[in-house]
Amino acid sequence: MNPNKFEFIKDKYDDAETSRPSLTYWQDAWRRLKKNKLSMAGLVTIGIILLLGVFGPMFTPYSYSDQVNKYKNLPPIMKLYELGGTYFYVSNDYNIFAVERNGRLIDRIDADRSRRDVINKVYVYTYQGEDVVLDFSYNLLPSKMGYDYDLTLEYRGETATQHSISRINRIFPFGTDDIGRDLMTRILYGARISLLVAFIATIVNLFIGIIYGSISGFEGGKVDEIMMRIVDIINSVPLVLYVILLMVWFRGGGLWNIIIALSSVYWVSMARLVRGQILSLKEQEFILSAKVLGVSRSRIIMKHLIPNAIGPIIVSMAMMIPSAVFTESFLSFIGLGVSAPMASWGTLANNALSGMITYPYQLFFPAMSIAFTMLAFNFIGDGLRDALDPRLRKG
Amino acid sequence: MRSYFLKRVVSMFITILLITALTFTMMHSIPGGPFTREKAVPDEILRRLNEKYNLDQPVFIQYLDYMKGLLTFDLGPSYSKIGTSVNDLIVGGFPASAKIGLLASILIIIVGIPIGVISALKQNKPIDYVVMFMATLGITVPSFVVATLIIYFFAGKLGWIPSFGITNPLGYIGPVIALSGYSLSFISRLTRSSMLEVLRQDYIRTARANGIREWSVLGKHAIKNALIPVVTYLGPMIAAILTGSFVIEKIFAIPGLGKYYVDSVNNRDYTTIMGVTVFYAVFYIVMVLLVDLAYTIIDPRIKFGSEK
């Protein structure tokens, strides 16, 4: 046999090996998560919200409790009347503000108390030594119906019936609330509180759920039976009721009370999930071999069972955070949230509710913040579920 | 079957017993009684009030009294609405909550499930994307935001529906949509994914290969099997919806049970809190039990008594 007729094929195998480097579980999951555009958008959104919540309040000139009483209920976009080179904004409660052309507030113009004609609905204000006459009787008095404008503003001999320009409020970009607090600052603080509650409650749930579920699943038998009965009992009542009861028991709000209430109740679903995972894993050979080698039970749970069940646990955790944000805003909404003047998004939405028709922006911003956060977390959760699902691992 | 049913009923009673005991102890461990006011109530009056409502007894005796009342469906007097009993509050409030809840449940079933099926059949077509986008929005936007948006646009700007109350039939539209929003979206997503799973199965391919008409394949084989996980979720959800959502009732100013509950929480009206909690819990547990029993009819494979 002539050895020259043979050739080595080793190189080809090497090529095949190097064309696809082996990936760890997390690298593989991350690779697939990166392909999911919605999840990445969600991740970026949450990152931005977190940064804004943590660092944002440092850069605003106001704190969440600062009240500027004269600037109450100012909208984010002001409709300005131009009269004699000066710009005026007339608020819904007939306060007049002098504003620069670019939308920066100069000051509130003080009303001349003695020259307020409430019956004929004409108020006279004084700005820089001259009268500003506001007549808002149109379409209000029976003799003045059918106008296509509601008020006239008179200053330095000029009269305006329509606003001339709309400008963004430079000092309060999101407007102010009913006692003159800057809404942007409050929403940034709200992000801090809402996310803090959500993250801590979720982490506590995770710990309780994992410990409870893995003990119940691993021990089996009577222990499992009793532990799962307890879970069944807790589960057979709408959980919101428990949370409300706990909040009443704590006598109302407070950040930590909400966190304790949320985290003492919502671990149940996590415990069930972990138990199910452990039950299916503990019959496998690698657990048997660990047992044969004399590994202690706690070590088997911590080192072998939980790492193998981590995929579904993480997915469920990603879904738990938005529901915690939601429950917190729900609690704040019915008046059991953080105590004033602190505010979460739910409190802000609740406060805005009474003036909703007149001041819709006060509701719009907190509502949008909640919706965006929920949306982002849901996208991340969906993406994680797809990325960590072992059935899809070939892709 | 019968032994399973008995076991469930027994565990239901144990659950109710534990819930009442827990709630009762929690209520009574709060310092200050229901008659503690900002302005101090004279001792003599306080003593008389406590005597009238049996609050001078030890907590355990009070609990026994309460349970005795519960057995005869007497939930005690309301502390903040003097002269009304908690029973009156529930009888007065529950019909409004239940009406809205029932309408919302019907809406969820007749809209959510078909939408899910259609979007599964048209997978990756524009209609599927539109439906799934709407469903994701529905899940992520909290119900109180939906409710306020409805009031703002449809009641405020357009004036199509009244902004509060349910005296006018149009008044139901807002609360029903706001209440069903989340579950409707969830159900349509669930139906879609479960339908997709079923359509991939071999027996669907076999049915098609046998030349069965597409309508039969979908109706008799696909949808029926796809609905099992949906029904699982539907049961507890309808129970939760029927008892009403606090927030929706507060926003639309509906005099339902949820509103009383929130009020009683704010007024620290302990008997009402207790009564409504027990009512909710019993209602919820009974509903879940009924749904579980209904499974045997829907899916003959499910047998009770042995857990999976």
C-alpha cells in the first residue's frame, strides 16, 4: 500500500470545530435575547428609566415636596396671548402669568382684589404699572352667548381674543400639580419609589419562593403535602385582599410597609413553580450520583437543583416585577400607598384623577410612565422566555 | 369523584376558618378601636359603645360570637355607617358589581377567544400583528389608566357615554371595557399560543390528510383542544372579575361592593372589611370549585383525586 495515496483529513475537522464555538448556557441565552429587538428595546427603556430614577432628581432644581404656591396647575404647554410685546398665559382659574417668548415664566401677576368684578366677570390685574383687563364673561353670562372665544385680554390698549403662540413650559416641563409642585421631579422620584418597591419585593419573593418551593419539592411526602396545603389556602383568596388587609394592619402607607405586604404574599406562585421544577429534576441521574457521593441535602439543592431550574425562575421573576409595579400603583391609587408628600406613580395618578378633565396632563405623565415600564418589562419577559426555553435551543 | 368533592368542601371550610381567624386577629391587634376619634370620646360613652358592640369581651369570645353570626349569615353592624349592617352593604353593593362583572366576562369570552383563534390562523399576517399589538397594550396599561382615558375621551371630549354611574344603559360601556381590558388581552394571547401549539400536532395533520373539511378540523379538533388551558385561566378570572374591581368602581362612581371595600379601608371600618373579605373569599373559593368540577365535562381525560 502506498501511503502517498492517503491524505490527512484532520484539518477539515478542525475547521468544523472552530466554525461554531461552544457557548455556555448564559452566552447562548444572551445571543438569542440580543436577536429579539423588542426585548432589547425593553431593556434599554428600563435602563433609561432606572438611570432617570436614580440620578434624575439630582439635576432638577426642585425636590418632590417643594411647593411654589403661585405656580399651581400650570400645564406643560402654555397658550400665550401677545399684547404690546409682552406674553401672557391665562390659567383655567383665571390667574395671569407673564411669560417670556420662549416659554420661560417671569411671574404671576397679582390681581387687584378691589377691582375684581365677579358679577360681570371682569378682573383687572396690574403689570408694570399698567392695567391688564381680563373679561371672561363670554359664553358664561346669558347676555353674552354664542361667541367663538371665551375671554378677552386687554393690555396697553391692545385686545386679544385668541392666543397667538403655544410654548413649552421651560421651568416645569411636565407642568405643576394642584399645590405647585414640579411634576417632572415628582415623576422621577415616583420612578425611584415604584421601581424600588418592585425590585425589592420581587427579590424577597424570589428568595422565599425558592427556599419554600425547593424544600417542599425535594423533601416530598408529608412535608410537601403540608407545605403545599398552606400554599393552596393562601392561593384560594384573591391576593389583593391580603395585601389590602396587611396594609390596613400596618396602619396605612410607608414605603417599607408596602414592600413587606407585597413580598409576604406574592411568593406563592414562585414557590409552586420552583417545586414543580425540583420535582422533575430530582429524579434525574446526576442527583442520584450526588446523593451516592454523600453530598448534603442543602448542597444538592443549592448547587445542583436550583441552577438547573434557573431558566423558568428568571422568566417568572421578569414577569413579577411589572405586576409588583402594578400592584404598588394600585395600592397607591386606592390610598394605601406611600405617605405624602412622597409619591409613587400610582399616587400621582390618583391625585390627578379629581382634576382629570381640566388638567389632563397631570394624569397623562404618570399613566404613561406606568404603561411604558410595564410594556418594557413585558417585552423583556417575553424575550427571556424565548431565550431560556430549552425547546428552542437549536435556533 | 364524590370523595374528591367532599375533600374540597372540607378544605374550603378550613380555608374560610383560617381566613376569618387571621383577619380577625389582624383587625384586633391594631391599637385603637373603631370608636377612637381625633377628639377624645368621653370614657363613659366609649364604655357604653364597646358594651353595645361586645367589644369589651376578650378577643377569643368576640371571634366565637362573630363565627356564630357567620353561620347564620350575619356579618354584624357597620361601625362607620351607623344603623346599617354589613349584610345590607353587601346586598346593596354586590348586584352592581356582579352586573358589570358578568357583562365583562361575557365580553371576554365572546371577543377574546375568537380574536385569539383568528390571529393564530393568520399567524404572521398583518391582522395577527395588529391583534397582538393591541393585546400587549391591553396587558401593560393598568385598568385605571384605561378607565380614565375612556372617561376623558368618550365621556369628556366626545360626550358619547356618561362619565359616571350606571343609571343609563350606556353607562355600562366604560366600566365593562375598562374591567375586561386586561383579561381580554390575556385570554386572546393565551388562546393564540395554545391554538398555534394544537395546530402543529400530528392529529390535525392526519385530520387534514383524511380530507376532513377545514371547518370541521378547526371546530371539532383544534379549537376544542386549544380551549382547555384557556378554561383553566378563565375560571378564577371570572370569579375575580365578578366580585368587581375596586378601582373601576371608584373611577366610574359605581355604588358597588368594591367601593364599599375601599371606603371601609379608609374609614377603618373593621366589620365591613372583615365581612367583605369573607364574602369575597367564599365567593371566590366556591367559583373555583365549580369551575374545577366543570372540567370533567369539558375534558374527559381529567380525573380528580389523583394529582399529576
